[in-house]
Amino acid sequence: MSKLNYTVIFCHHAHTSKTTCMCETCHLNVGLSSPDSAPPPNDMANQAQPYTGYGYPSMQPAYRQGPSAHTESSPSRDLYGQPSYQQCPQVKPQIETSCFLAHPSLQPFPNLSQLSAALGGLSGVPELEVEALRPVNLLQERNLLPPRPLEAPEPNLSPDLKKVNCSPQTFRCTLSSIPHTQALLNKARLPLGLLLHPFRDLQQLPVITSNTIVRCRSCRTYINPFVTFLDQRRWKCNLCYRVNDVPDEFMYNPVTRSYGEPHKRPEVQNATVEFIASSDYMLRPPQPAVYLFVLDVSHNAVEAGYLKYFCESLLENLDKLPGDTRTRVGFLTFDSTIHFYNLQEGLSQPQMLVVSDIDDIFIPSHDSLMVNLKESKELVKDLLTSLPRMFSQSRETHSALGPALQAAFKLMVPTGGRVSVFQTQLPTRGAGTLQSREDPNQRSSKKGVQHLGPATDFYKKLALDCSGQQIGVDLFLLSSQYADLASLACMSKYSAGSIFYYPSFHCIHNPAELEKFQKDLERYLTRKIGFEAVMRIRCTKGLSIHTFHGNFFVRSTDLLSLANVNPDSAFAVQMSIDDSLADSSLACFQAALLYTSSKGKRRIRVHTLCLPVVNQLSEVYAGADVQAITCLLANMAIDRSISSSLLDARDALVNAVVDLVSAYKSNVSNLQQSGLVLPAAMRLFPLYILALLKQKALRTGTSTRLDERVFAMCEFKTQPLQQLTRMVHPDLYRLDNMSDQGALHLNDTVVPQPHLVHLSAERLSRDGAFLMDCGNVSSTEADSLGVMLCHVSALLLTQIHLFHIPELETHLSERVRAFLDWLQDNRAFSSSIHVVKDDASAKATFFQNLVEDRSDSASSYYEFLQHIQLQMAK
């Protein structure tokens, strides 16, 4: 029998301003602060510019030596900007002659020699560092990829500290060894920053209920595993070095039920903990879970057919919505008018209330539109059952999205909560009206890509109002035509919402996109949620934050307002070194997320990361995290493409590689050989940058539609590191020759662990089966979790287009499905499957789109290296 060849691709994808809040440390006009802090500046308007305002200062040809003044943005070669707002004053550390790292395996009160042993390895070079510093000539090395997906580099800490450090999936630094001065950081030509996934799903989370939450009286740091106990009654902060008293209550350990061992408390045994907050952390009672669904019911929406599947999914998951007996829901539909729904308990059926005056929107009823879900569940079910029929014959082509959002804001102001917006076209009526700005003929203009920023500030202003009232807005855009996502996305960016985009959605003509929408929606409706949240990031004295990336509103230099927080969103932070860390052996970072749970409990989730401070450039390179660096640079490049130009951002990324190779060659490498030499820890950096240049967000050419490019940019700003890494450089595995060597044994199931294969057509063979895992990206190019099956006779695939792997009773089929299930278990959203026939033209198109020539840059890796070498010669 001749072998049929196929390709399989997987797709997964505040109350009023007059009230004062109890947030982390500052009194803020958001309803959430602790009583021991100073009030905020009066001019909050100057701080309300997180998107256009975080734009980077000019990228100069060389890295600046230390702090410098803010300059105007202009085209240049570097991505490393300086602080965009003033730093908070820092307190000089109180250096103690002896200290004690709070860990149970250490003695209570050590002398200096014992402390030195506890910190053992900080100044030495372990075997791992030797391998990380091994010089690699990129022009000669053909096998760069490790056999398994890259893990985060381990900080050079003692085993005791490593054991209690924060998980790299939650908190990760671009450099796992912190340079002791800004000058050394500049010399390394590497960015310093943090990647944070603060609300991710955790299987084990220590939850602490205590009348006293122990914090530093100076900087308000939460006690953590890296503080120093001077004795049983005093502890020293690991961020500002202030000596604090140990409260009497803290002397009792609830785990061991013993007294006198504060260093064994759960707070100092775990780098990630969650506190049940006291009334000090709230001004008003915690809000209930409140959900408002805003649905486009215009003719375009009816034609796409999303409404039926939305209603079905919500009906199936109504009892799974996060919340308690106080949970409230509401519905609002719109075309050229706004439709409200009275769901008050006692009615025989839902009542529709239509408001046609969209220029002066008003709420027809304040008591019956947002109802208690438990009390009005039957009416809600009736509405969801009847909604698709009510608008099935609609011929209304206009969309009044702006007025619908204004109405949603008015409905949600009393409580705050989550607004879920489903939109299928360009808004054409009332406030927020938009016009098409995309011209396919201008996509490859010499001026660069235009219209990456919003066309109007309407959506940004409304989003800032929503953020102030603790309202988060999530956007589902299901449109095959241009819908100006650059403008609409502002609603979610500034209110800490999420953005979902389905560019070719049609319930009949695109079943793969429908399946993706259904799975995404199910995850969205049932995933945990935090309300009225704020997050503060603190760091060791001498370090400072100067730029945030993600969806939020910036309240101050280190405080983010998050109306809603979800487990699938992440944040990036750029850091700088203001003062020398030479007197410190460790640098620490702490993120504290204060939020209201869906059950109405006020909680504080705290993550603490500890890293060594080094004074040698070689140690900086040995601890470089190439994936974190690439993702931080991607965030910086996206901001640069909006504030300056796409071409400037691309040039800056290329020059980041040039600068690193030059710096390593000049300062570290003793080899006189020709070529491009990097330490092994950074050997994948040029490959990742090339792959980044070929992403929709940053590539050039005429193939990328404007909305698709903007959505890709939004994903880079909000996706966790693991997802971003797969987006930038997919994982490719060969499946047909999998063995059980190194396999995982989980619940009586053998899960093979195939080796990674280089992303190159030359690594494919016509008699092999290959899986490509591309992360969570748009499926217009079948970019997501992908499988290429060439040896399909082994799996008995007989159809040209499939969306599921057949469940066959063969050894290979079982192993493939076990591996795919294992991959799926390690990500939030479900995966769809696409099977594409693997003939010569399909294979060429597949790799042209996914791997090889996605941009006007060098199409191959080695051409890119030659380009780097040429730039260095200049």
C-alpha cells in the first residue's frame, strides 16, 4: 500500500472616586489600601497613561551608563529605554554584622561562618555555569536545540534557598544572576526585567488565616523565606533591611502547633502564599461576582451564527460560573439600538426593553436588569433559549457598540464586575463610531505599517472610567472583515480585561474556528476570577521599576489597578539598577496581588523571588534566561512599533543581537576564532530573534491584515512566558519513532517524551510523523498546537481534512494520543486539530507560513547570522 501523506495542525488557543481604598500601601481613589501609607498625588491624570505613556524613551546607539533624563522618542538601534517616570525615594539599608536566612534547616542564630556556609556557592562557579558559559560558534554549530524544551536557568543559590524559591512559571527574571551595578548591566548588553504570572492556577497554595499579617514597617514587604531573623523577637527585611519586631501571634506555628519558632511559620517556608485579608484591606464589603454579557445581534452577527453557540455554552456552564449565592448576571444586546432585559424574580418570562436614543443613553430600570442568578435562574435560562430565535431574521446592519458600552458602564457602576462583549463588525452608530483604516496596498509601505494605535480616545477614556469603578471589560471579536481592533482593544487594555479574536469565524464554513470559540468560551466562563484587584511589585533597595507591560491601569510607579484578574494573563516589568548592590549577596523581588475572590473573600497572594548578586560579567551571562529575555524584548519592540515605527522596532531587535555578540566577544570570550560566538546559555538568542521578526506582530510584507497584527501584539503583551515561547519558536517533535525511554508513567498511562527537532524542512522525511506545538495564536494560518503526520498509514487517516486524531487500538495511536493529552494538560485552553494533506506544495506552503519566510528579513537562520556578522563589521 502506498503511503498517504498528511499534515495535522492543532489550534488552541470601583466604586465611586470619592471613596478611599485599602490597597497594598497607598491610599488610592479606587476602593482598595493599608492605613500606614501616604495619599497619592492629586494629579492622577498624569499617571493614567499606561499605553501611550509607557512608550520608551529614545533607543540610543549605546546603552546609557546609569540613570539619565527622559528624551523624546526617535528611531534608533537599541530597545533598552530608561525610566519613564520618577522613582520613589529609597531608604539606605541598615547593614548588620550578622544575619540569618529564615529556613528550617538552618540553626536559629548562626555566626558568620555558619551564614557563609548557608550562602555557599554564590561566589563559586558550579558545573551548570561552566556549561552555560561554553563558547558556541553559531556559524559552525548545527545542533543548537536541546533534546527537551528549555527549562528556566537555576539561580546559583544554596540548595536550601533553591528549595523555597518562587517557581519560574510564576515569577521569572531575565537574569538569574543580578549585576551589582548598572554599569555592569550595560556592559552585558542584556535587559533586566521580570515576567510575572501572578494568578495562575496552582495545585497547591498555602492559605494563611491570621489576625496579624506580618509586614515590614518601612517598605511594607510581606514576611517571606528570605528575611533574616536576628533573634526570636526581631527580623530584618530582605528588601529595605529595616529591623522589625516579631508580633506575639507570629510566635505560634499553626502547622507544628508549637511556640518560639517563627522561622518555621508557613509564611517563611513558602515563596508563594495567600493571606485571608482582614478588614484593614477593605473599605467597603467585598463585592459579589457580577457578570454582564453585551451581545452584538446585528445581521452580521446573525450571519456568523455565534449567538446560538454562546447561549448553548452559557446554559451548559451556568452553574459553573465562579460565585456564590450573591452572584448577579445581566444581558444587553445591541444593533442600531440597545436592548435591555428585565429578569426580575416573579415574571413569567423575560421582558425586552428597547432604548433607541443612543445619543443620550439611559437605563430604563435600575433594579431588574442585573439580577441574582440563583433567584432568577429560570428566567435566565428562558432568555438564553429564546435569544437566537429573537434575532434570527434581523436585517439591521449597523452596530452601536459605543452606546452599548456606555449603558453597560451605567449598569455596573454600583457594584463593579466583569463585562463580556461580543462584537462582529466595525461600530457604525453613536459614540465610538469607527471607519475602516486598512488599505491592503499600504501594508508594505516604505513608511511602515500605519494605524497600529487607536483612531479615537473614546474607548480608552471609557475603559479608564471602568477601571475606576472596578469594571473589567473582556472583548470577543468574531469578524471576517476589518473591525479596528487597535481602537476596540483599548477597552480591555486599560480595564485589565482579555481579548479573544476569531478573524474568520463562521459556524458553518469554518468548523475549526467554531470549535476553538466553543472551547475558549467554556474555559472563559468557568475559570477562576478575582475582582477589584491591585498588584504591587517591590524589589531590593537599589533596584527600581520603570515600565510595565500588560493589561492594567498604572496607579503609581509600582502599583497596578486590575479591575479583574484571571489565571491566563501575565505581566512584564522592566527594571533598572539605581544604586550599587555590592553590599548585598542577594536581590529579592516580591509581587503582592490583593483581590476579592468570586466567593466574596478579600485575599492577598504574595510571590517572592530571590536571586544572587554577582560582580563578574561571565556570571551574568551564565545566568541569562534566553526565553525571558526574548519575551521581554518582544514587549519592548511592540511598544516601539506603536510609538515610533515597525521598522525601527525590527532594527532594534536585530541590533540587540549585534550588541550581545559584540559585548561577549570584547569582554568575555578569549577565543580568537572568526565567526559569531556566544555563551551556550544564549546560543538560541539569534534564532529566537529571527523567529520573532517573522511573527505577525512584527513581520513586514502584505500578507498580514491589520487586525491580525494588532491581536498578535495584544497576545505578546498578555500571554504567559510558556505560551509566548511556543508562539515565537514552536516545538517540533517526531512521533513515529517514539520509544518508552525517558517516558513518564502517569496513572497507568505511558507518556512518551520525544526529542525536539529543529524547525527546518530538511529535518522532515516523507515517512515520518511530526508534531508542531505553536502555542496560543491565531488559527488563520493553522498556527496553534500543530501536528504534521506524514506516515498516516500507521494511524489509518483516510480523510484529507480532519479535526480529531482517530482513537485506534494501535501502539502508535495510543502513544500519540497520550502525548497530546499530556501536552494539553499543561495549558489552559483546549486544542483543536487540523489535518492538511502533505504533498509537495502543501508542505512548502506550510513551512513558508509557519517556519521559514514570514517576513522581508533573511529567510533562513544562516542568512540571518551572515546579516548579523555584516552589521558587526560596520
